Amino acid sequence: MENKHRVLQLLGDWRKLSEYALPRLTSLKTHEITMDTLTAAKRSWNMSRIRGRNTRIEITVRSTLHRLGYRFRLNTNKLHGHPDVVLPKHKVAIFVHGCFWHRHPGCRFAYMPKTRVAFWQDKFRRNVEQDQKVQKELSQLGCRVLVIWGCETSDRDKLANKIKSEMGQLK
Ligand SMILES: [Zn+2]
């Protein structure tokens, strides 16, 4: 038990581990926990955050939308591309993109890891292609797309201004 606790701490802030990783780890017997299972758990946690629900940046965007008086729906899995937030009245799909995974152009958070560069390049390319494809298809369906980047959520007033101005332009 002691060992299991220690390895969970090794994963960093294990309280942040989502339902993806924690049950997998806690269902294992201590002797079954190896660096491989840890790495796999951490990876699945990271992956869950690519299409993360209830991440900090998403919650910030929601509360800003709420403050601005927009009515919205969440986790609209029925809508193409699974946008993070949808404003049905305005026919707007909002994607809240982490800068690293979705490659925010020119952003310091969209850095390239120093190891396994080919792997990351391929992964990033596929993420970006998928984002572009979905956005194009949504606009073909008559839905307007607003992308909010993670780094744009640190200043709430700036974020509110961006949403207001982009919503104005979208109309
Ligand atoms: Zn950014």
C-alpha cells in the first residue's frame, strides 16, 4: 500500500488524475505497478485531456460565457466534431483548444518536445488536420466556429472581450 501511494505521487499531482487512469492503477496489485503501467496511466490521462472535459480552461470559458449572458450547451456529442460548447441560438460551436496539443500558432506553449520529435510532429499534424477538417465541415453545416486557445483564458477580461468581439463579427 505504501508503495502504491508512493508511485501515485510519482505521477505528479495524482488528485488531478481523471477517471481514466486512477481505476486502472488502483485495481492493480502493488507488485503489478511498474514504470510501464505508470507511463500508460499517465498517457491515458494526458490523452483524456486532449479532448478534456472540465479542464480549467474549459471551466473558465463557460463561466465567462455565463457572465456575458450567453445560453449554451455542453458536451454536445451529437453535434459533428464534438465542440466543447455550443450556443444554439447563435449557431456557434466553440472549441476550447489546449495550445500544446492543438498547436496554437506562434504561442510559447506550442513548443516541440526535445525527444521523439518525429512522433510528436506526426501527432500534432494529425491533431491540427482533424481540427481543420471538423471546422470546415461544421461551417458547411451552417454552424459558425469560434476557437478559444488555452493561453487566452488566463486573463478573464481579455477573454470576455475576445468572445464579445468575435461573436459580433460572427453575426
Ligand atoms: Zn496559446
